[in-house]
Amino acid sequence: MSATPRPALTGTPVLETERLRLRAPVAADFETFAAHVATDRARYTGGPQDRAMAWRAFCHMTGHWVLRGYGMFFFTDKTSDDVLGFAGPWFPEGWPEPELGWSVMIDAAEGKGYALEAARAARGFAYDVLGWPTAISLIDAANTRSQALARRLGCVPEGPGEVLGKPCVIWRHPAPDVLTDGGMEAYA
């Protein structure tokens, strides 16, 4: 009996930066994702979650690509292809407007600038390819690491917000015409 081929999203973009490859999620990414969302590291992105809820969240990310034509890129190390985190344009039901989100999934990848590199590439994609005139990031008030990254991206806090009944702070990204590179971020 031959192995059943695993379906995959086709026609989705792949972005490359100096160190990273950003691509749509694939089935093999689930184990890393499930391990991440089972920990306290995921407390600001809906976790901790058991494996069944992790599967639903993972399928939500994959389905977003199908229904919206864009979604969270899983970013990998270009050399090893190890999944490090996710970043990308995101606009699920219940969100106030399109968001740029990010998360580092691997402890060893924290503090190395990967999330900044991935978020810049994802923002460039949202502005240059999707034509977004602006973007927000919804960040928990206690998530100081994500707030620091938002500041490095040039974002400013706009005020309180709420997503799915949970309070957050809305951070506004600079518009494409305000960025020094005219909206073109670092991606190939």
C-alpha cells in the first residue's frame, strides 16, 4: 500500500529575507505549533491549549489562507528549514481591522531579531502585494516583548481595543508612504 499524499496549499507566496524563509503552513509544522501552544509562551496568542485545540487553531491559520488569500507565514531558518515562528497579515472574523501578527515559537529563537525580520517582510507583503494602506497589531497590555517589537517597527499605541472579549492595545503601523523605503520592506 502506498502512502497517501498530504494535501498542501498551492500558489501561496514564499518570502525570503537574509536569514529567513516565510511560507504558508504545511502539515509537518503542526508538531512544532502544538508544542508551542501547549506552553505558557502562547499565553498572548490564545494558549496554553491542549492538542485538540491546537489542531483547531492550526487549521484556522491554514483556512485563513484559503478564504482570505493570505495569512500567517510560518518563518523558518533558511539554512536548516527549522520552523521558528509565524508572522503575517491576519483578519479573522471579530477583528476590528486587518492586523499584522507575529510570534516566536521556539525558545532558542528568542532575542535574535527573527520576529522583527519576519514582521518587516510580512508587512512589506501586506502593503506592496495586498495593497493595505495601513495595519494594526493587537497586543496584550502585559506583552512587553511584543510591544518592544512594535516600537522597533515604528508602531505607536493608538488606544485600547478588544478581540473576542479580551482587552488589548491597538498599535498602529506606519503607512507605506511614511516608511523610508516607500513601503518596500526586506523580502525577495
